[in-house]
Amino acid sequence: MNIITIILTGFALAMDAFAVSVTKGMTLKNLTKKMAIKIALFFGVFQAAMPLIGWLLGISFQGYIQAIDHWIALILLSILGGKMIYEFYENRKEAKEEKNEAANEASTTLEEERVREEELSNKELTTLAIATSIDALAVGVTFAFLQVNIIYAVIFIGCVTFVCSAAGVKIGSVFGEKYKS
């Protein structure tokens, strides 16, 4: 696997963490730099750990299925790609439904719309980080079959996710303040 493929994989894996980070940035009331780093760190660490775990799993049973490993990689990556396409269309449908609901709820007071979360719990962040990094586990299994340098890939994926998540929190905060009403 070449460097460009690893770079693109790193950015692809970071996109769901980026989206959740934007949402957290919009919903946190008094966002601090420390909170933004905490969010980015959680997502970056989990996004880096999952491919490593997947790689270890893949290596452990690679000998048994080495003859069909390329098909397993194809299936796993196809499922991952299909999941991303499905989620894209589901998110568009949900956004459209939410827009319609928002138009119907014109009676909501301005104060209710301004209510934003104030807490940022480790439990919530762990749950979000695991949920956004499950696909990275499948990618890690694929890395085992493709003979990828896992240390390099994991460091890159973790760093890209950290940066994207930090940027997402900031973007969410800016847009949350600007368009809160």
C-alpha cells in the first residue's frame, strides 16, 4: 500500500470524527481550548487504536486464510464504502426531515433554541470515539492482509484525526455562535 492510499484512508477515517466534533463544537456552551483538545485527543487516540487492534486480529488469523486474503480485503473495504454511501443518504434524509420539523416548530421560544450543553463527560466522549472508529477496526484487518507498515499508518491516522477533530470543534463553535438562533 503506497503513501497516497494511506493518506486518503487516514482522511476518510477522520471524517466521521470531524462531523461529530463539529456537532460538539456547536453544542458546548463555554468551549475552551482544553475542551477542544480533549475532544480531538479522544477521537485521535481511538481512531489510531482501532486499526492497530484490527491489524493484530488480522495477523493472528492471517495464516489460515492467506489464500483468500485479497477477497477479504475487497469485501471489508466494499462494506465500509457501502456503509459510508448509505450514511450519506441517510444523513441527507434526516436533515431534510429535521428541516421540515423545524419549520413546523415555529412556536419554540428563542431561549429554548439557545440552550446548549455545558458538560463534556469522559463516558460520552469514549462512546462517541468508539462509535466513530469502528470502521477503522475493519481497515486494520485489511491492513494486515495488505502488509501495511502499521506503526506508520496508525500514527498518521491518529494525527490526521486529531487535527480534523480539533478543526471541527472550532468550526462548530464558530457556526454555533453565529447561527444559534
